[in-house]
Amino acid sequence: MATQTGITIAGPNEPYTVVDNIPRPTCGPTQALVKSLFVGLNPVEPFMQHTGVLIAEFPAVIGSDVSGVVLEVGSECKKLEKGEYVFGCVPVGLNKFSPFQETFLAEEDWTFKKGERVGLEEACTVGAGVLTAGLALIDGQGLKVPAPGTNAEQKDSWVIVMGGSGSVGQYACQIAKLCGYKVLASCSPSKDEIARKAGATATFNNRAPIDEQLGLIERITGGQFGRIFDASVQAVQLSIKALEAISKESDKYFASADDWSEMDVPDSISVYRVQLGLLGRADNPLSKRVTDQVAEMVRIFEGQIEAGGLRPLDYELAPGMGWDKVIEGIANLEAGKAIKKSVVKVQEE
């Protein structure tokens, strides 16, 4: 059996270990074998390492955002070819799909094909962020993305994004604007420019008292909103109060990137909880819907990225290269030292 190098975890809260005995996966009919070149770091990595949640087997190989080059393709692949560059967010916690190893498997329907507009490094900022925001706003709240190169009809309605300066929030701002909505984003005053660059029409201070934030939402929108996405996973109470007390629209939607906490939401508000972690999970009955939606969004967003309708995030490339740099990057992420999205080069092509 062919083996390869990478990072493994022996069990929950066990340290990351660089090893050279990971089984090298073999392509299925609609899969590509991809060589990891760059990985993007997300909070899900330390969460999985500390808790073991989402991990299907130990020793575990993890990782989420990646860009790489196709080495082999399955017999039924129609989209991907050997030598092409790809990127995206993998099904987390499934060893053969995870990018913290030399090669991994990519289902072609869940994988972004890289065009000319986006580089390999910045491609690592796209996957998890844009898919989480897309599930919330498209599947959860019914937004319709226009065809690449065309403009959506402008709507006299706002979408509110809680945490508009974070990775997921920035993509949510971009998507909502792309769909023709005005966007109100919450963020700290120091990050106002980030949210506005992502497409926010206006912002408000998410560190102000709740009553003050509600007053700003009402003053800015005039109640002309019915959709709130809490990308921060910290604004449930504020979001529900705003929809109940301020919104003048008849249809009210609340989406959250938090799929684990208990929430008390009135029946008048439609609730959607993003479950991107179910991507590719054959053992879960909800997985098929998530997986089908991801495949559709990859198709939609590929065109928008290449047309310039969606842009990657600003990022920080870690100095050096290799699996040890990934471990260092995760430690910096946990310590709050990562100001922008962290990207690490893991191998030469």
C-alpha cells in the first residue's frame, strides 16, 4: 500500500503529529486525486482537534480550505482533468478527502475549478466562507444569484449580516449585494472598512448595547428588511428582537452559522442553521440536501468568481513551507494572532 506524509491526530485533544505513513487514496469514478499545495486555516481545525467532533476515524487527517493540482481523475469525471488547478472546502473529518496530507480525493461536483482571475494562494480563502454564506442566504433565505456578468434587479430591501467583517460575513455581504439587496453589516468600528469593501451599504457597531444597536438598525433600514444572517454566531438575541420589533416585511428569515446551540425563535420567523459539516456524509439523512446544494453553489460561484462578481478575501501567507508551518499557523489562530485569513504553502508543485 502506498503511503504519504501529512498531519494526523491520534484522538480528541491529542497533538498534531507529522507522519509519513498515511494511506494514499485511490480515485473513485467521479473523483480526482489532488496534490495539496496551499491550505487555508479555519476555526474548525482546532475545534475538531480538541473535541473530536466531526471526525469519522482516528488517527485523523483534518483540514478544510485547500488549493492544489489534479494528479489523476476517475473514469467518469467530466469536469476535471489531469494538470488542472482546483480549490474549495472539503468534507471535513473524512480522512481521504482531507487536505493536511500530500494528496486527497476531491469529488468533482463539490470542487471549484480555478480560472484565470484567482491565484492559488487567495483561492484558499474562498471555500468554507462562500459555501457557509451561500447555504445561509440561498438555501436558507431564498436569494437568487444572477447569471455571471449580469446585474440583479435592485430591491428596496435590506439584508442584515451580523459579523460582516469576518470571513463568512464578508462573503455574505458580497452575495447579498450581488442579489440586489442593500446590506447592513454589524462589525467593530475598527473593521468598518472591511465590511464596506465586501459590499455593505452601511454598518453599525456590534459592541454597542443591544438597545443602541436596535435603534441603529431601525434608523438605517426604516424596517425594510426581513432577512438576517448571524455569521458571528453571537447575535441571536439581537437578530430575533430586530425581526420581531423592527422588521416591516411579512416574511421573516433568520439564518445562523451556529448549528449546535439551543435557540428560542418564534414561529413567525423561519430559521435556517448552516450545516456545511454534513457535506459528503452518507450516514446522515440531511447530508444529501447539503451536498446537492453545495454542488449547485459551486457551479454558480465558479462563474461569479471568474466574472468578478465575487472576490477572494485578503489573506496572510505564512512564512516558509511544510506541515510544521500548518501546525504553527493553527497555534497562531488559536492565540488570536491571525488578523486576516491564514494561508500556508505545504508543498511545491
